[in-house]
Amino acid sequence: MNQVSVLAQNIPVESHAEASLLEVRDFSLRRKKATVLDRITLSLSPGETLGLIGESGAGKSTLAMALIGLLRAPEVEIEGSLRFRGTELTALKEADFRRLRGNKIGLIFQDATAALNPCFTVGKQIAEPLRRHLGLSASACRARAVELMQSVGIPEPRLRLDAYPHELSGGMQQRIMIAIALACNPELLLADEPTSALDVTIQAQIMELILDRVRALNSSAIFVLHDLALGAQVCDRIAVMYAGQIVEEGPSERVLNAPLHPYTQGLKSCVVELGMPTLTPIPGQIPPLDAMPNGCRFAPRCPKAQAICGEQRPETQTRDGRQVACWFID
Amino acid sequence: MWQATFTKLGQTLLVLLLVSVASFSFLKLAPGDPVTIMLGSDYSKASYDQLTQELGLDQPVIVQYGHWLANFVRGDWGTSYITNQNIFELAVFQALPVTLTLAAFSLLIALVIGIPTGVMAALYRNSWVDVLATTLAIGGNAFPSFYLGIILIWVFGVGLGWFPTLGFVAPWDDFWQGMWHLALPAITLGAWYVGLIARITRSSLLEVMGQPYILAAKARGEPGWRVVWVHGMRNVLMPLITVIGLQLGGMLRGAVMTEVVFSLPGLGMMITSAVLNREYIVIQAGIMLTGVLFVVLNLMVDQTYQFLDPRLRRRK
Ligand SMILES: Nc1ncnc2c1ncn2[C@@H]1O[C@H](COP(=O)(O)OP(=O)(O)OP(=O)(O)O)[C@@H](O)[C@H]1O
Ligand SMILES: [Mg+2]
């Protein structure tokens, strides 16, 4: 119970001074022996934004789900540590983790149309975390919901409060999702491809809105994105994922302008050449989970691969202000 | 939305018209001449002609049908030859409430047992709970209700003497007596429905629980029971109502059987004894009333469905 109240209130972080908000250390996640996340190490300071970039199947959504505690043992096998404000998440009881979800950690889904319950009004769905985590009364919930809807740019929020999701456009629905995720002023926002289900014309608007709100609340955020250039533009730092591993991680402009890992270089070249995130310039695809190579997971597709790459996994090294996992950094 | 309502109403009227034609032809096609039946064995040609004229049987069939329909709509359904009772009163005020009470109580039992069973089966799918629930569901569906009724009478009525084996006490006259008399019939009729409801609940809930909005509810910190019973089940209600509606015919059929087994004075009993006594106008009234009941219930189910699914409701 004690731990619960510590989590629920805004008590200062218990660990060291430069204290990161989130510390992921050697975090691995296995599904039926298939290693979906392999020794992920990351850290995020308060107010910092991180872009998680990688092609389909890299494990980005899985990491987001693990961070918000919707993928936990015993459903999946977990190793390593996830520390949030100094609390070890992997050891947290389910009831305590629930008090973080939608409260200190918010999640924006890719497809708002599917992520909003068709049978409840948007007002009700925004009110849920307010009621549960902040204990607001019904009328206070409505008032706060109107404020939240206003803050995410929904015109005439008072009228829209009792609308059902299907009565709103896709863009409006995503704004509602954002309002729900930010309802309790989370310290960490996870946004899993928040704009890829939307019309291209409003993608930039919605991205801008999320960034605006995150800055206004001084929250940290992890954006799951496909596009390296967009990620670099939006986030302070970039982590490039490949087949469940982070292959390169560092400040955005360095990773974008001078990528060290061959995979990041490949990602960059396709952005530059085509102006959109297609991955054709990197031949091949992510190997299936049950047939991962022993050495570097990217080796079979890597233009620089040598014998050692297929045999031994490269250790992550610090180089030029970032973390890179490759045998041949030039 | 309005157009849909009008289409539905048109369909309903058409169905009612067909039912009325069918039950009118039934009387025409039935063996035996109603005039001879009414006059008895000894009659003169003059009295025969007079009664034929009084009954309008000398007129063209279409005119007879018109008269008959008008009388039916006015509630003038004639008098039973045997009990001399007003058939409208017998059918609508005596038999119908019994059948409706039995059906409603059975449905309630089926929902109260079927829904939790289906939910458990879905939540612990492929475990022994699921296997047991599925077996019970299929068993309940496959077991003939008259047979189950007889077994229940035999065990709980005759053997243990816990429940009365026949008769009906209106719950609005004496609630506990009414429930006590209804228990075995309602279980008999409800057992058939339990399996269906459990199966639909299970499969719909499994589908709903895989939807992103369920994950989203969890991501808001909603506790597990609310995720299932509020966010999940609210979406299961629609398919559930649909299936209940589709099976109303089966429910009415089952009610007839159950009433006979337990000697409940409902519509089924009324029609059955009318068949045995060859009281054609009572049979006819029974058919018409069952038809109207079926159509009205269907319409209600439809409205409920529209009400439950916000996507079918108002559009802005
Ligand atoms: N429910 C599941 N059961 C088993 N394996 C899964 C499940 N969900 C995802 N995976 C596997 O985990 C790996 C990572 O999937 P994940 O969804 O995290 O990728 P992603 O990087 O988010 O991809 P995308 O860009 O397509 O969203 C994939 O190989 C996928 O096949
Ligand atoms: Mg994903």
C-alpha cells in the first residue's frame, strides 16, 4: 500500500541526482523461446523525447507494450530491468502497475478508430482515467474532459463530449486518444505510430499537437516511427531497432547525419533517395524469430559483413556520443 | 433510420397478412362442415340454409376472409363450442400471460446461467472450465426439452417432492407460489437456451477481447473485471440480442412442449387441447395470436438492437 501511494503521488524520484526517468537495462523478452527483444538498453531523462525507428517486426510495439505493462510475465518470458522513476517495473504487482497505466505512463495507439470503444461516448472514455487515477467526481470529470478536448484542438468540446467515436473523423478520434493518454499528465508518453493511420494532410498537424502537449506538460516521450528523418526532426534522440535489438542509439542529428551502423546507413539512404520510408534499398528482410543468426542479426543483409559477424554478436560500444553494436564501425 | 423503420413495419404487416391468410385457409380446409357441427346431427334444410347465411358462408371466399379479418382485428373471435367461453378472453387474458411468463422466466434463467458460463469459457479458453461449459452447452442444446421436463418431474417433483409437477399460479397473484410452480418448467425450457447463450457469449467475447479498444482500456489502467464486464460485454450484447431474436421461434415452440408436459394453461396448452377437441376456431385464434406474438417480439428485438448499437442510432 505504501508503495502505491508513493507511485500515485508526485514524490521526487528516489534514485541519483541526474536521475533518468526511465532506465531500460539488458531487457529481453521471449515469446515461446523466440527472442522478440534482445538485451535492450535505453535511458530517458525527464522531458526528453526518443524516437524508436525500425522496420516492421523489429519489436518496437512489443517494447512499448512491455513498458506500459501490457506484456508481462508469465504471458511472456522476461529478463533484465525496467526502472521507471526508480521503481523496478518488472517486479511490480499487477495492481500497482495498473495505477501507473494511463496515469504516469500514457499510450497513444496507431489506429484511434479501433482503439476507441464504439459503445461509449468519447466523454466517458476521457473521464475513465480521471475518475480512476485522480478520483474526480462525475461533474469534475466532465469539466476536465472539456478542458482536455480543448487542449487537443477539438472545436466545441462541450457538444462533442457526448458524441460516439463513429460520429467523429479519424483526425478527431486521434485527438481524443491523445486527450485520453495525456489526461493525468503522464511523465512518460508512449506513441506507437500515432499518425500512420491518418490522412497524410493531417499527419503533420497531429504530430505537432502531440509534441506541443508533451512540451507543455514537460513529459518524456517515446515515439515509435518508421521514418528516420521524421524521427530525427521530432525527437531529441533516436534509437534504431533491428530484429529486437538496438543497433544504434544517440542524439538525433548525429544519427541522421552521420550514421555509424550499416543498418542506419541503409535506412538513411532510402529516406534520402526516395523521400519516403520504403526499405527497398536494403535487400532482404528481417529473419524469422525462430531462425535468428547467432552473431549479428543484421549480418545476412549487411553489405559490410565478414566471417565474424555471422559467428559472434558485436558488443555495444560508445562511439562519437552514441551506442553502436557493430564489428566494423568505420 | 426512418426508412429502415418503415421498411421493417411494411415487412411486419406483410408477415401478419400471410399469417392471417394461412390461418383463415386452415379453417376452410379443415375437414367437416362448421354448419353441420353447430347444428348437431338433426337439422332441416331450412335451418341449415339460414345458419349458412347467418355465418356468411354463402358469400365469396374473399368477402368471408374480409369479414373474418375485421372480426379478428376487432377482438371478436367467437365463442368456444365446448366451454362457451369468449375465445378472445381465453387466448389473450388467460393463455397469453402464462406463455409470456414462462418464456420470460426461462430466458432470465438462461441468461443468468448462460452469460457467466460463456464468459468463464472465454476467459479460461481451452482449460477444463471451457471444456465443461462447452459440453454442457451442447448437451443442453441437444437434449429434447420434453424429455428433460419428464426427468425433472420424476426426480424433483415425484421423487424428492420439492416442486409441484403441474399447474400454474400467477406470480402477480402470489409471487413465491408462482415461482415455485414455474421453477421446473422454466428450467426445462431455459436449459435449451443456456447452451446457445453460453456459446454465443464465448465466441463473441473472444472476438471482442482481441480488439484494440480492449487493450486501450487496459492501457488506461482499468481493472480486469471492468475490462471484461464493461468494455467487453457491452460489445457482446449486440450479437447476443441478435441470436436471442433469431431463436424466438424455437422458444415459442419449446414453450408449447413445456406447457403440455407441465399442464400449464398457456397458448400451447390451449392449442393442443383445441386440436384434440377439433375446435377449429380456437386453433385458428391460437395460430393468429402466436403469429402476432412472434412478429411483435421480433420487432422489439430489432428496436433493442438499434438502441444498443450507437452506430445504428442517431447520425450527425
Ligand atoms: N501476439 C503475438 N504473438 C506472437 N508473436 C508476436 C505477437 N505480436 C508480435 N509478435 C512478433 O514479435 C515481433 C515484433 O513485433 P512488433 O509488433 O513489436 O513489431 P513492430 O516493430 O512494432 O512492427 P510494426 O512496425 O509492423 O508495428 C514480430 O516478429 C512479431 O511477429
Ligand atoms: Mg508496431
